[in-house]
Amino acid sequence: MLKRAMLFLVCISAMTAQQVGRLPRVPLPDGATVVNSVEGPLRVVVVTKGLSHPWSLAFLPDGRMLVTERSGQVRVIRDGVLDPKPLAGVPKVHAVRLSGLMDIVLHPNFAQNQIVYLTYTKNVKPEPLEVATTLARGRFVNNAFVDMKDILTSDTWPGNGGSASRITFGPDGMLYMTTGASNGDFAQMPSSLRGKVLRLRDDGTAAPGNPFAGRAGHAPEVFSLGHRNSLGLAFHPTTGALWNSEMGPNGGDEVNIIQPGKNYGWPQISYGRTYEGPPVSAVPWREGIELPWAYWVPGISPSGLSFYTGDRYFPAWKNSVFIGSMRVGQVEGTGHLVRIQFDENGHERRRELMLTNLAQRIRDIKQGPDGFLYLLTEEDNAAVLRLEAVR
């Protein structure tokens, strides 16, 4: 009788998971796991665990890792050991649902100036609640952040809705920053900083030569517009072009090649559907709108984006773009890594789905100074993973 009752409960649990569109979470093994790839076997090594919803990873010159956690902490990892004490000096963040502390990047001259940048959700007005995507800059001195100040704050929006932000320095020495605008028409408003890619000096002011500088009603910081929620940003190692990964509403996830002054369509044009079901637009293209370089229907919830430039892996991996996925086919409880290989003309040749059997939600991807790829998983008890080729 007891066995029959237990079997009944297991069946009910499985049915409930299926009814709400979820799969059970797959626990990550403690040791290394060998997985297959098109080019050869890979070893997935767990560097460390114990992170809470990490968002971004940066490498210090001495080999330590800095990892942001969405709830507002920056953690240090040395030789695979996670320091239990978060770093001091991080600005207070509004960490509700998907809002919170996001990206971290070092100044190109960090070895000389110790400058670090953070993006986060700021509580601008408590009642009624208004929040804004914010860029902060400070110095990393004696294992703490000092002189941390906000140097750019986007226009505000009401409530707790998340708005992703990535930052990266370009070959021109300028700082590029994404801001989200999932709802409303802010992404199409030239005066708004929301739903844009911004191009900035290292002090957060508008960079010289921006496409809308000097035009009435246009924010001078804007580099491109019409973006929904950009969770990945990187420069192509050979062409120098800026790429982003962008999350659609319900499908319509994209990778775009960002050009100055161009409009990428949101919320007027999309391959996706609204969460209620109808298509965002009757047709997913229009004159004057840039089409995505790659897209997914149904969606994969793309996150971090990185190009591989090292020699630790296979020749075909050189200059491939890697994109983290936080779910497959809009099914929760799934996740993987995507590798897109190009032909000689820069067109997509192969789209490989990797680490699918591990079913880990991948939040960020960075190439380490040792030439390996490092991944952050998106979980309550998340991990840093390292990929190694099995020779």
C-alpha cells in the first residue's frame, strides 16, 4: 500500500512538472564529465560551486576571477576556491526577480589604474517604485572597491521588471553598453537610453562620433536602437564588428551585427510572439530595419556571447561564436551551449548544440587568460565550468 502511494506521488509530480512546462533540474556532477562535440570529446570541469545566480565573470591579471551575483555581491575565486566573503564597496542594487547586479568589466589599462565597471538595476524612487539601468565605475584596491560612483543612469521605468545590461570595450577604446526595453516603445524613442546600444567614453559620457550626436531630440550616447533585452555583447576578433545576443519575447531570440545608427526593430518587428500568443508583427521584416544575423523560433533564451580566439581546442573553433542558452524550445529546466561556425564569407555554416545532456542554464561565457572557455551556470547553487579538449 505504501509503495503504491509513493508511486502515485511520483507520477503526480511528473505530471505537474509537465503541465507547467518544466523538466526536473539535472544536478551537476561534482567531478569532470566527458561530453561529445562535433570536433571531438570535451571534458567539462567544475571549477567551483556555491554561487547564487551569477551574471558575469572577469579575470584579474593575477589569475583570480571576479564574479557578479544578481543579488548584489561580487565574489572572488582563486585557484578554484570561492572566497566566502563578498567584496566591499559594491553599490546597493535593486535585486528583485531579474533585476540586480549584472555585468563587470576591467578598464583596458586596469594594471595601471585599477578601474572596474559594473552595471546594475538602481532603485531611483522607492514609492511609487521606479528603477533604472545604471553604469558605475570605481577602483579595485586592497581586495575592495573604492570610489565607486554612478557615471550613467538610463531613464526610469516603474515596477520590478528586469532589464539586462552588458558592457565591453571596443577596439576604438570606447565603452559599449546595452540597455533593455522589454515593454513599451522606448526602444524606438531616439531621446530614450532604453532599448539601445550606447557608445561611451570611459567616464560614461557620450563618445565622439556617435551617429545621433547634435541631432535635436536624440540622445548623443546612442549607437543603435530597437533592442529588446541584450544579454551578450562582444567584438568579432577579425572583422572588429560588434555583435549582440538578444532575448525575444516568446521566440524571436536573435544574434545581431550592430552598426552605428541602425534600427533593429523592437518592438515593431520581431520573429517572436507575445506571451499571450499572437505574433509581435505580421511580418518579421520592414524597410529600414536590420534583420538578425541568426535567430531562434522557438526561443533558447540566449545569454552571454563570446568569440573563441585561442588554440586550446580544435582548429574549427577558431573565431567561432559561443552563445549561452538558458532553456531549449521554451521548456524550463533545460539549457545548453551553442557554437556557430562561419564560412569564409562570414555566413553561418554550422550551428552546434553542446552540453545538452548536462541541461545547465548558461549565463555567461568568457575566454580565460589560459586559453580555455569558462562558463557560468544560472542557478541558486551555481557553478563555474571549464571546457577542456580530450586529447
